[in-house]
Amino acid sequence: MARFVCLFVVLCLASTGYSKKFTKCELVHELRKQGFPENQMKDLVCLVEGESSFQTHVKGGPNTDGSFDWGLFQINDRYWCNAGNTPGKSCNLKCSDLLTDDITAASKCAKTVLASQGLSAWTAWVRDCKGKNLPALNC
């Protein structure tokens, strides 16, 4: 019985260390640390809420083209990251790198997507955020 309890505790600790669910203000503080511009903050928070519900470990899909979306920003593996064991595609990273609590890789890749396609690259932003009066972030 003691072995079972120890194993259960270890598995719980491992799983909680693997994923994080941000609050809005935690996300704002982290996005600021990652160097996102203040004038995009409302849109980015809305985007992340719509794409991943503020969770780092989400893998969405398959999409109609067979691709998957990864992590906090739900970055697509068709163009941006490699679903295999080696880094690749436009962000030059493994998609699994987007599923960690440390959102540095996800932020860097999201900036690449933003520079290439803008916020419209994200379906949730177009659907939930674009042209809407987004609430103030008092963080």
C-alpha cells in the first residue's frame, strides 16, 4: 500500500509540473516578461483564452488537414513546428517544446507567426476578439 501511495504522489507531482493554467494576470505578467508589446496585450490574452483556455499542455486537433495545434498559443504543426523528435519548420523547434510551463519557446514562435501573418493567423482571435471592445486588463 505504501508503494502505491508513493507512486501516486510521484505521478501527481510529475503531472502538475508538466502543465500550467495561467490566470489572466499571470499571463499578462508573463507576456510582458517575454517582450510582447503592451498595445497587443488585450488581443493576446483574448487569443490565448480562446485557443487554449490559458493552458500550456493543450494539443488540439486533428484539424481538417490532419495537422495539430500545440500549447498555450495553439501553434500549428503544418508550418511552424516539427511534431517529430527534431526541431524544424519555420520556428525551428519540436512541437513538444510548446507544451511546457516555460513559455519562452512558445512566445518566440508566436512572435514569428505574428510577424508573418498577424493575429489573424489564429482562428480564435478572428472569432472571439477581432473588432470587439476587449475588457481592460488591470494587472
